[in-house]
Amino acid sequence: MSKEKSLKKQREALCEDLLEAQFELQKANLGPVLLLVSGNDLAGKAELIYTFYEWLDNRYLNTRAFTLPQGIERRMPRLWRYWRSLPPAGTLGFYLGSWYHQPLIQLSRGRMSEKSFTEAMEQITRFETQLVAEGVSLLKLWLHLDDDHAQEYPPRDQQQQYDSLAMREWGEFSTTEYTQVRQAAERMSELTSSAIAPWIRVPSSDPDQRDLHVGRLLLQAMEHQLQDKGLHPDQRDWQASTHDRLAELDYDKHLKKDVYKRELAHYQQQLRDLIRHPSFAKGSLLLVFEGADAAGKGGTIRRITQCLDPRMLRVHGTRAPTDEERSQPYMLRFWRRIPAPGRVVVFDRSYYGRVLVERVEGFCSESRWQQAYAEINDFEAQLHRAGTQVVKFWLAITPDEQLARFEDREKAPTKRYKLTDEDWRNRDKWDDYVKAMNDMVENTATAEAPWHIIPSTDKRYARIQALRIVCETLQKRLKQS
């Protein structure tokens, strides 16, 4: 059999297997499988992707191409645009200029120190670990040409076709600069190749063999997804709390009505002025409210938001995830809702649901909620570095106070809708939620985003305390900017 016929036969067999696996992946709603395609600009990255668009069902393919960040991307956390770009389950995603592109370019051009590059790679490793833990499969490819083939490729008679398809990830680089790119890529591989997401070097001097090689790797990745043979990270760096914070609160604290009205007007005006301050536009504010059912979160949030410009404000009530959201990485819906510069976002319940309700009710595995503490800390640290001030509240009441409020809600036509069967069921697990809350504070209270635990038996007291904390936190942040 001639070489050409053999090659054709291999392509046809591989294409058939890939289509079958793609169909099964989409049917099972698993994945996605992400192919990060990087390497030499002359190695045919775009040609490789075009090949898969010829072989596979285009309806379930997604291609993302990233250059250096522009506009608002430069003012948001670095990984924000990559979180938002994640394709849905059951699909394949091709990434040209992935989350590695920016730090590689900066290091190669001498615009990033080795220390900063190492920190960026560590952040990426945590990001990829989180994706894999959530069922995403990563195939990281470095298309390689040795120096001789780099000079010869593409052939002269294919130059025009290549120029029309080429993805010039590195731009116009000199030979010396390409050497620096290779050195940076070697360092990148050392820092980010792992058992769950290794870098794979793909020889690319022969386009046909390159495509077959990558096709087989992709087939294997999809089969592992379908057979649940992927490697799952097990990094659970957390500590059970021995501290009962709720038992230490003074639930008798209260404010008289006239004092409350005076302080409410004072702090609302102060908050309004702080948000209007020119320096606030350099950053943003994220308020997180958690607490027992009927603890007064909604009323406290309203006293904060009613003094702000609605155009600059969003309040998100976090409920159980939809079917679509359940098929995505858990943190994705919260990354999509973080505030842009100059904006305020409030979470009425939040991403802490993973270590609270999902933990207590058994909606996620033990390993996932234990891993979530570090993932949440990393999320908040990224927000802080990008200029978002995170302020977190737990509003606390006693079981007896909660029961009294439930009974009042049942009698009030305008409040009856707030009470659900789930609220009553949660009372039976009060002690479990207290333990989860203490573990949450133990593992996620940081210098940049501490927890503020406020007794809320007297709603007026809780509202003023929350307003005061927000104002004082913003005052401190604005003085530093």
C-alpha cells in the first residue's frame, strides 16, 4: 500500500472514531475538552484547528483566540476573561493564545520578572486544577519545529495558503526573540506540567503526522472523559474549626429607633459620598451576605443599596444552580457576576454555598467542598489584586429567634413568600450548619477579606453595623489608592 493510501486510511478511521466519541461526549453532557494549542508560529496551529473543523461536527466546536488584554480586560482579574470564555459541557474548545500567552509574551520581551512569571504560573496551575476537579479535560499542546524545519516551513508553494490561516501568536519576532520564547516556554513547562494537565510536545514538521498525532490525543482525552478515567486532583488543604463563634456573640445588642434613624442617615450619606469619590472608579466593591434563614440579610442589603445609584449596582440572589450551571465549573457563574471598575455588586448568599448548603445537604462530594476553601481564597485574592474590595458578612440569630420570625412570616401576607419548606427542613440541621459556618470562617477569613459576624436579633443594630463596616473599609481602601 502506498504511503498516500495508508495515510488516507488512517485519517478515515481516526475521523470515524473521533465523530463517534464527540457524539457520545455531547450526548452525555460531559467535559468540555479543551485543547490549548501553542508553539512555533510556523508550526501550523491554525491549520491544525481547521483540520478538526473538517473532521468533526462544527456545532460542538468552540475556538477562542486571545491577544494581550485590551480595554476593561486590563482592569479585571487576569483570569476573568478565560473563565468567561469556557465552552459548555459536551463540546470541544480550541484555545489559541490561552491563559499562558500574556505571561509568556511579557517574560520573552523582558517585561516580567522571573518571580512574577513564577507567581503567574502558580496561579494558572491552581486554575487548571480547579477546572479538572470540575470535570474539564485539558490537552496542552506545544507544536514544535526544529531549527532546520522552522526555516523551511511552510513550503513556498503553500505560503499564500498559510498566510491566510496563520495565527501569529508571537507577532513579528526576531531569531533572538524566538530563542527567548523557547526559553520561556521551557520554564513554563517545568512549572505547569502536572499529572492532571501535562504539556505535550508535538513534532510538526510533517503536517499530516501532526494532525494524526493530535487527533489520537484528542480521541484518548474524550474516551477518558466517557469512561471517567481522568486523573482527579485531591488537594484538600483545610482545617476543622474548634471555635464556636456564634456562641460568643451578644444577641442582646440593640439600637433605639431614634438613634437608628440618625445613624442610618449618617452612614447612608457617607457611603453615597465614598462611592462617588473619584478614586472609587479605580476599583470596585463586592459585598457578600450569608447567615441563617430569616437573619435579616434582605433588609440589611436594602439599607445599603437604597442610597446608591441603581445604574452602578447589581444585587444577585444566589439560588440552587440550574441544570446548565450544574454542568459547568461551580465558580463560573460567580466569575460572570463580579463587579466592573466603579461598580458595586451584592451577593445575597454566594459562592460560599459550596461549603455551607452543598456540604450539609450532600449536594457535592466531600473532596469538592474541602477543596473549595482554597479555591474561594484564590478567587477573592485575585479580586483584591485587581482592585475589588470584598466585604463579607454573617448575620446571626438564635434558633428561638428564627422560629419566632418564621411564625411571623407565616401570618404576614407580604412576607409569606419568603418562607419555604426548605427553610423548615434546615432547622433540623442547625448544628451541622453551625459547624460548617465555623469551618468556613476558620479557612476563608483573610487579611484582605475578613469575615464580619454580626448578631441580628435586633435588625436595626445589624443594619447599622453592616453600613458602618462598609464605610470604614472603603475609607481605608480609598486612602491607600
